[in-house]
Amino acid sequence: MTKIESASIGPIWQVLCIVALVTVHVGLCAFGIGSFPNVDEVGHLPAGVSHWKYARFDLYRVNPPLVRLLCTSVSNSEQFDWSLYSERVGLRPEFDIGLGFLGHRKLHVMTSYFGPRIVAVSLSVLGLLIGYCWLKRLFSNCFVPLAFALFWAFSPMILANAPTICPDIGATSSGLLMILAYWVYTIQPSKTAASMAGLAFGTAVLTKLTWLTGAVTLPAIAIISIVYLQPHLMKEWRSRLFELLMATLLAGLVINLGYGLEKSLRPLAEFQFCCKTFGGENAHRFNPTNSYFGSSWVSMVRVPFPQNFILGIDYLKYEVEEKKWSFLNGEWKFGSWSYYYIMSTLYKTPEPTLLGALVGLGVLLTGIRRKMVVPEVISMFLFLIIPAAVCFASVSLQGGFNHHHRYVLMIYPPMFALAAYIASPVGIQLLRFRLPFLGPEKRSIAVPLALTLAVLSAASSLRVHPYYTSYFNTLSGGPENGWRLLGFSNIDWGQDILEVDKWLKAHPDRRPLVMDIDYFEMNGNLFDVPTSDPPQLPKGASVDEVRRSITETQWWIISVKELYNLPDQDGLEYLQQLQPVEKIAYAYHVYRIDPLPADPKAPDLKHLQE
């Protein structure tokens, strides 16, 4: 294995730098560990506990269980109401159970999330170290791995999702491990390397179903890498094909083991499905039907995967078929936009990261064209970019709905690697200029450029500290205006509810309260304070209609997600006519609503009352 020399710093300084970056990353994530559980975590916690308690995987079957299993392995035995448990296809009892627990504990529910979230943060650290070590193996004593670690450690989307027990960061880190394992196999093919690749592939699928696309992309890239970059390794092509098949079969075994072999190898006829793709036209959430293959020979085929793995795919298909309301650029749509995740990436990624990835891609392509890039690096970027791009495209084009930018976090490791590649030997050779401030000789700006972009990206991220979930870059209008562009978990997923509690305690005189924080309709019940619901008005209605209906000043706390009406429906869009008197984090607006003064021209009707 050839190591590529470049600008370097001493090994001791490298160790100190990476330790410092990991420490800072964990420290920044610690602020998120203390945030309120987001909407999805309410279901993930009881689901994870149920996996350990009952060795069953019915709860939250829509996501594979590995991240939940890891996070709740340190969870105390919680007093959930398991009478709400249900195995029925199409139901989501994990939220009923989680809401029962939340309604009992309210704000004190936080203590149940500390341990699981610490485990979740460790998965982010794992991803950072995998990327660092991979690049360190290729670029000895250079700034490329440190630049990658710097981009990862301060990425707002990583910091927003790392301290949660949702699967997105775990899937990103395990996906990076998966493609690294396949890359190692292409460099030195062997049955052992193929076995490690299969184990890593199965592990990645156990974090998120999106990685199932790797069943096609990973062997294809491996063959391309070997054929075109190391053709001598294809002399034993039968061995290569056998090894790749073995890796795929081993991944399937890992998936089965991850579910404890739960009802694996069941005949297709014994499954009930709620999506029309598998269950026919009459299937839906509350009417699951048997496979539409009926009594044909296909129905007797035994499915080589666990029951709830298949039913999780089934429910995802159901959601896509049924469609949901999606929000983008101030517009609601029943369904999805094919370009939604492109826009969300442009909005929620720091501009220096985007610029760095673009420049790094230019350096890579130019270097390849000039035959300056060694085969190992070309292979690395094939594995980094293609699986992530395929996953990104599959999420973008599946239709149904667009809600969460975190669904495409797998796009960030290749972006970080491209931005860091600016500081590579190829970048140093290509980015040489004769500039006045660099002296009369040509000098390379590659390393300073890569590190400057990484630092600027970190500065952009820290601007919203600690409210990383609500991050929007400056060109998109910043987090103050993010609610005009994206909704759902891109701006407010309940993570800042404790900030609302602080505001309520700091302003006990601001009553009566009107509240809509869009969190399971709990509102004031969550804080044990009396609140009323804001009136819903048609699009175009005047806020004066509300002011006429009240007799005293009211204080309203409203989630920014509620500031656009659904088409042809009543809502709170009229509040856009007012400027909030305060903002709680970037997720909630506080409004002061005063009654309209009496009209001095109105006739005095008191004598009629007398």
C-alpha cells in the first residue's frame, strides 16, 4: 500500500489535533444531550427498551433496530404501559406507549434519555475516526485527514442529529465503515476481506433500510475498481465473484441475526401487508391483506429475512403510496418534489463546505484527467460518492412526501472528503499561483484554502450554537428565516421545548397564554400551565379578527412550523402580519396580542342597557 506524501505536521501534533477535535465535537454534542426528546425519539425509546425486554421487533419496525439496541442498552428499566403494545400490521403503537410515558413524566422525561444519547454521540465519534483513519492511511502526515475531521466535528447537521437516538448518524457512520470495508477488499481481495465487507454491509442495513441499495452498488463498484484500476486482480475472476457473493450472503445473515432470527424464512403467503405494492389494491393501514400473490407458487416461497424487516419495508411503501403534505419555499404540496433534498442540502449546509466540496471535485477530476491521481484514491472516491449518490437519488425520487433533511446525511462524508482533498498532493500541485502576497515564486494555496474553508464552515455552524437543528446558511436567509423555506425536523422537532419552559419561568406575569408548540398537542399540559389554543383562520384573514374577539392582552407562543396554512385550510398564517416580540431559540415565536381599542365614533349604547 503506497502512502502519498504531502505537506505534513509532526505525528505528535497530529494526535493532539485529532484528540482535540474529538473532544470539542463531544463537548458540542453535550448541549444536544440535554435537549428535549424530539418527536421521533418519543417512539424510539420504548421501541428500543421493548427489543431488550421482550426480544421482539414490532415497535418502530419502519426502521431497523441496531441503533436503538445500542442506545437503550444503557437505559434503565422504564415503566412503560405495555398494554398498548400491538403486533398488528400498519399500526404505530410505539408512539402510544411513548406518549403515555411522556404524559406521566412530562419535563422529567429528560433523565431517561441521557444514557442512550451518550451512546448515540459515540456513534458520531466513530464516523469521524473512521474517515480520519481512512484518509490517514492514504495521505500520511498531511492535512487531508485533519481537514475531514474538522468538517465533521463542526458540521451543523452532524451536531444536530448526533445526540439523538434516531438512526441517522448511526447509519452515516456505519455506511462509512461499510464502504471502507469494500474499498479494503478491492485493494487486497481475499475471503477474509470479503467477509469483513459483508459484516459491515449487514451492519449498515441494520441501521437504515436505505443502505439496501448497496446490494447492487457495492459489488458493481468493487468490480469496476478491480477491472479498471487493478486488472491483474481479475485473473482469478471466479474467485472475485464468489467472494462478492459471499459478502452479500453474509450481510443477509447479519441482518437475520440482528433481528434474532425473528420469524425468518416464513412463506410469503403468511405475511399481511398494508401497502398496495405487496398487498394489492385493497390493502391499507387499517386493512392489511395477505400477499396479492394469492395461492400461486410464489406465495409459498420462504422469505429469507425476518418478518419485521419485511414489514418495515412494507410500511415505508405504504407511506409513499398514501402521500403526505410536504413544505418547501413557503409552499405546501400533497406529495413530493424531486429536487427537495437538493434544495435542503443547499439551505442547511454551510457555504464553505459546499464550496470546498465543489473545489475538491474539480481538483479530483482535473487530477484524474492529467493522470495525477493514484488508483487507490480514485477507488476511494468511487466508493464514497456512488453509494451515497444512489441513496440520495432513491430518497429524492421515491415520491410520497418530503419532510426531513436528515434522511440524506449520507451525502456529507463524501462532501467532507472532497473538501479535504484540496489539501492533497494533487491539490498542492494544481493550486499553485504567483500572487503578490505569496512572493515572486508560484506557491500553493491548497492547504491554507482547505483549512480556511473548514474553519469558516465551523464558524458558520457555531453561529447558531446550540440550536443546530434550526441551522440554515447565510445565503438562504439564516436560521431566523428558515421557517419560510423548510418545516418539520429541519427547524423544529420539539428539541427546544426546555427553552420554552425557561421562558415561562422567567415571565410568570405574561398571562393569559395561548400556545401551539406543535408537539403531540400537549401545549400547556407539558408545562403544567393553563393555555388555550389559537383560533384558526382562513388564508388572507386579518389578525384584527382575533383582536376584536379578546378583551385583554394575550401572550402567544407558536411554533414557526405553524405560520403557513395548508391549502384551502384554516391556520395561523395571519400571524405573519405581526412581528414577534421575542423568539425562543429559532423554533418558537412569542407574540403579544392586544385587543382593539374601542371605536370612538361608535354610538353609546349604555342607556339602552339601563
